[in-house]
Amino acid sequence: MKDPRLVAFGERVRQIRKEKGLSQEALADLAGIDRSYMGHIERGDQNVTLTKIHQIADALDVLATDLL
């Protein structure tokens, strides 16, 4: 069973990514993360580190707290 906190985080990343008009691949490139890993994050399958949260936030040009 997926952790609801990871699912919520992934949904928030996807929401902001789409609002910014970015593909999953483009966001992954900007964040320096493998595209398939980004997919796992957005589906709530991956427990991300604080470093990855900041990489994603920087790529989306938002604060890390905006993703939580």
C-alpha cells in the first residue's frame, strides 16, 4: 500500500508541473533526475530525499515548502 503522504507529494509535483506547462521529461531534465524516477515520484512510488525535493522545487521555481 502506498504511503498517502508520498502520493500527495507526487500529485502536488504533477499539478505544479502541468501548471507550468512542463512535460515530465522536461522537469526531470531541469531537476537533474532520471525521467523514470520522476514518474515514480509523481505516482507516489518513491520516497524522495530532501535533496531531491529541493532539486524539483528549484526546477519548478517554487519553494520546497510549496511541494509539501
